[in-house]
Amino acid sequence: MNAYRPLNCDLHDYLEIACMHGYRLQIELLDGPGFAARALTTRTAPSKEEFLVLQTDNGQFEVRLDQLLAITPLDANARFGRIELAGAACSR
């Protein structure tokens, strides 16, 4: 996998909202098919790579944040719509 590229700091809020409310999300990846999963939490590895922890019918797994193209909440009362994440690097 390529060197990690941190996600734009402002976009982290959407991931935190999705996790806090346990939103079911349509996940779009940069490379590969999309899928639906429930947002559980985010995690930072010792290497500083950040991950979105998701739950599907097949169990829990993680997606590195810089591999996400977009997320779309599938919950009717979600606080946001489709959010594009790709190409939005953090300026830290």
C-alpha cells in the first residue's frame, strides 16, 4: 500500500459523527467496489495511519482513511449527506 496521506482535519468531524450515531454508511473506495457498513469508531495506529472501524454482517474490519473516496449515510435522519474524502489531505 502507498505511504499514508492524512485526511483533511475538517473531514474527521463527519467520521466522528457517523461513529457517534452508529450510522450505516455506503462506503466508496478509491480502488475497489463499494459496500455498506455500520461506522463504529476510528483508530490511529502507532505508525500514525488512521482507520475507520466498520461492522458488516461478516464482522468488523478497518479501512485506512486515505483509501476512502466518499461516505454516504444510509440512515433517514443523518446529519449530513454524501461526503467526498479523497484528495482532501490534512494541512498539519
